[in-house]
Amino acid sequence: MTLEEIQKEVDSWIKTYGVRYFSELTNTAVLMEEVGELARVMARTYGDQSGKKSDLRYHLEDEMADVLWVLVCLANQTGVNLTEAFKKNMEKKTNRDKTRHLENNKLF
């Protein structure tokens, strides 16, 4: 599935089941909440924090998908084509960092 297809599928779902998009500010807050849930999974799975029984309801792939969902909602609401934005971002990173990381001795 492409980013464009994801954007269309989310938009269709919102219009069919979600009634309407939450406001951009609400979705920004929801995005932060979802990133926090993803951070909890990462900290307790790959970091030093110990888990709790209540953490068993959180799953890495589901939390990542939740973050993507809300990000796509925000893109749809603000008219951002994520495919084009991603392409431009990759070009920016490549032009800016094409030798930066290769010359970083800390990475070897």
C-alpha cells in the first residue's frame, strides 16, 4: 500500500465511520498521546524500564500504526501529500547528510 492509498483509505474510513475529522489541534494532542504509548513500549521492551501487567495491552506494531493513523489524519486535514512530502524530505536529507554520517567515527 502506498502513502497515497493510505491517505485515501483513512479519509474514506473517517467519512464512513468517523463522522468527521477531529480538529487539527485535537489530532495533534492525540498524536502526542499515541507517540507516548509507543515510547512506553520502546522503553519497556528495548530500554531499561521494567514492564507492568498493564503494559501487556500495548503492542509495538499497533502503537506504530496508531501514530501513522493520526499523522495521516493531520496530513489529510492540512492538504499535505505525504508521498510528495516524503520524497522532498529524502532529497533534503540526502543533500544535507550524504557524507555527514559516513564521516562520523562514532558510528563505526
